[in-house]
Amino acid sequence: MRTSILAAAALTATFAAAAPALAQQNSAAAAADVSADFDRDTVTVGVAGVYLPDYEGSDDYRVVPAPGALGSINGYAFTLAGNRVSVDLIRNQPGQTIDLQAGPIAVVNFNRTSRKQIDDPRIKALGERDTAIELGGYVGIGKTGVVTSPYDRIAVSLSYRYDVAGAHKSGIWQPTVTYFTPLSRKAAVGLFASAEHAEGRYARYYFGIDQAESVASGLAPYNPRGGWKNWSLGALGTYSLTGDLLGGWKAVGGINYRKMLNDYADSPVVSTAGSRSQWLGLLGVAYTF
């Protein structure tokens, strides 16, 4: 399951743009009320249907449900998005415009762990892969008030996670850039870009084909190297169905384009049985309280 970035970005748009959107009011009293709302702890929970490839590199698609939650408790921010969870251990302070971020991250990688979720018989013949538990950390920085108004936000981060469950037994670096801006009291949009650099054992585990697997699947033998695995670009949005962006029900949605790279793209898993270009889509609802 590769829903984490898109789900996190869509849910983060709901939260990160809430106070800035409401801050676009004229009266000083209203601005003070909004500032107080912005500094208080809030939690957003949601669920979405995600349209995604059967496996990493596939050209077959399916729809799966994905839960999500994010917010802050005593100033400490957290995000749960599908198969990914992270916590920012640098406490947010009232009124800050610079947000330093650092904390743990965990991802459960379900890539090719079930034949039932794969349509292509050649990939089924390669056999199932074990579930990887990828643990690590991230650092980042965010800035509020950068382009369109004093209330939009840009953030950059870099994470590293390593499989501790004995599946691919390797690490993944992931830089990410996100940008969010409010459109009104009820709507906000965002853009994000990301890439992944995976080590050699990851490449061989998911994209390599040994002689026995080649005979079983009909795909050519392949021994890939590690390196940059993919880059992706996405857009997302949220619209309040009740109340406004600071509370109540809202719709969330997004779309993401991913391009496979280098030895990963050249693997028969992708180039013969799948596609170097992939799309992901998300549509769901969330509630902020």
C-alpha cells in the first residue's frame, strides 16, 4: 500500500490551512479569536477511498480504504495517514511563524504481500513478499506567510526509515516539499513534491528476478542496483461541509503522479508487466474537533 504521502498531504491541508483561512477577517476582535483558535490543540480524523496501483510499478489499479488522523496534543503534532505515522517532538509555540520539526516515523509496507491483490499473473508467479516494518525519523522546517498572503505555508522535510522486520532489510531516504494556501473560510488547496532513494537490497527484493522466478513468471532475469526510485507530484484540496475549516465535517481529495526511475523503472516488474508512470487518487471525508 502506497497511500501514505497523498493521504497525509490531503489531511494536513485540512489542518494546516484552517486558521490561516479564518484569519482573513477584518475586525481585530475576530482576528484575536482566530489566533486563539489557531494556538489551541485540535484533532482531525478521516477516512478515504484511495485509487492506487496493485503493486509498486503496476499498471493495474484497485480501490482501498485508508484511515487518517492528525492534530496536536499539548503542542506536539502527529499524523496518521494510511500505513504511515509520525510525531513531531519539537513543541509548537503560540504565534510562531517558523516551525522546526523532528521526530520518529513508521511505515508498514504491504507491497506485494498478497497475491489476491495482484491481477497480473506474471507478478503473482514471482511470489509474495513479507510485510516490511520501516522505522526511522525525520527533520523539517515550515514557514507561514510566504507567497500569496501572511497565511499560506511551505514546508520541507527529509526522512529516513529502515526495515526492521527482515523483509527487504534496507533503508529509504525521502525528501518532501509541501505548500498550502487557503482560498476562503471553507476551502484550501495544496501542492506537494517528493522523491525516494532506496538501497540495493530494496531494489533486489521488490524489483529483482532470479532464474527460478524468471522460469515461473516468463519475465527476464534482472539484478537491479539501489538509487533514486521515483519522484512524484501531487495536488490536493479540502472543503468544509459544515462549519468552517476550524471545525466540523469537510471533504478531502487529491491526485498524485509518480514516475519510476533508473534500475527500478528498467525492471521487467515495471517495464514489461507494469508501467513507469502511475497515478493515485484519494477522496474522503474528515471531521475536525
